[in-house]
Amino acid sequence: MNSLVANQVLGHLQGEQGYYLGLSFHPDELQAIRLLIEKQWIENIIKNAPDACEKFREYGIEKYHELSALLKHHTAWPKIKRVLPQNAVDYIRSTSLLKALEEIYGKFAISDEENLGREEFYWRLVRPNQSSDVGPLHADAWFWELDHGITPPGVTRVKVWAAIYCEPGLNGLRVVPGSHKKNWTYHGEYRDGFSKPKIDVEEADLNIILAETKPGDAIIFNDRMLHGGAVNHGKNTRVSIEFTMFVKKMLLPPPG
Ligand SMILES: O=C(O)CCC(=O)C(=O)O
Ligand SMILES: [Fe+2]
């Protein structure tokens, strides 16, 4: 990692765009993370649909949607069932992506807003053509403002989303470039047992684009940037992973 890339990342996050695309997990790392996620996925399926678990195993996580009617999808996957265990945290911490982020930001902690006692790397399942599998546009900062967790003093939150299984152009993360520069209003709305933020403007009035990500690609973004999951227009279940870095400094790149 050279300082040019570091400055580009910092520049994009605070500059015009609000996000940076260009860092990824190495293919071997992606494969290892897939196995770690699939292990947690099948363990939860064993609890929720014990008789069908062999069938899920055979189909695999990308074809999860073909079997999801065999369990209660909407109650089977609360966030705590999708926060990876400590061995996975240790592995992901050792990957080239995390090393690159440390070169950019220096050593950083990762949030644990569910108070599970470990750094939170959590994954998501978004089935094809299921609009209820994605939430509305939001800035992650709003969740913190609505008391979903405590940010230590003297740090800036920086979010990372990475595609684990996805089909570029058909699913993934929607972003609104430059939206981190505005103070959007929102209100809290009760959903899934929590007060969750809902933006006050119509999505049709925003310049929303689908970020082009291949499996393994990460999006590093300013936690005031508007974003949200895209309805999956692909053939397979989209799987992604997220975490929030608490970075000590947010250096501005040199001008020019
Ligand atoms: O992946 C999604 O559907 C939503 C992701 C998100 O909101 C985030 O990474 O902060
Ligand atoms: Fe988010």
C-alpha cells in the first residue's frame, strides 16, 4: 500500500464521493471467509429447520432462497445469529484487506454494539426479488444517534461493507455519492423490535447508484453517506459482510 492509495481512500471518504471502491479480500481470503460464514449459517439452520439441514447443506448458501420457505426466515436471522465468532474475527483481522486498512488509518478497534465481547463482523442474506430483505436508504451515523451503540471519545467511525457472494450490476449496495455532505432529516420508526431511522425524502429524488462490486470487493464509506441494500435482481442469494472501524485520526489528504 502506498501513500497515494491511502490518500485516495481518505480523500474519497471526506471529499466529493463519500466512499471508496478499490480494496478487496484476496481470492483465498474470500474463500476462507465464505467457509466461516457458511459454518455459522448451517449451525443456525440446524436449530431452525433440523429436518431440512442436510438439504440446505447440499444446496449451499447461494441457493438458500430455494429452501428458505422451510424455516421462518424473518425470525430465524436476528443480527446476533449473524455476528461471526472469535476465530473468524481473528482470521479476518489477519487478511490483506484489514492490513491495508491499518496502513491507511493506523491501528483501529472495531465496534461491538451488541456487547458480545468481540469485534463485530456480521453478514447478511438478501434473497432474489425479496424487497423485504433490504432496508431503506440510511446513514449508519443515524443508528448511533438513535443509541444503538456507544462510540468511544476521540474516534471517527468508518464503515466497511464487502461482497461475499454477489452478482455485479444485479445486487449489492446502493449508494448516494456526495450525500455525506448534507444533513438529511429522518425520523425513528419501530421495526424488528428497534427504533430504526427512516429518511424524510423520497428515494426518487436522490441520485442513487448501485456500487459495482465483485465477490471480495469492499466499499469503505463515510458513516454519514446515504446507502442501502439493493433489491436482489440476480439468481442467487447475495451474502455480504460489514463492520465499523473506530479510527483515531481522519487525516485530510494534501490539497491538489
Ligand atoms: O447490505 C445491505 O443490504 C445493507 C448494508 C448496510 O446498510 C451497511 O453496510 O451499512
Ligand atoms: Fe448501513
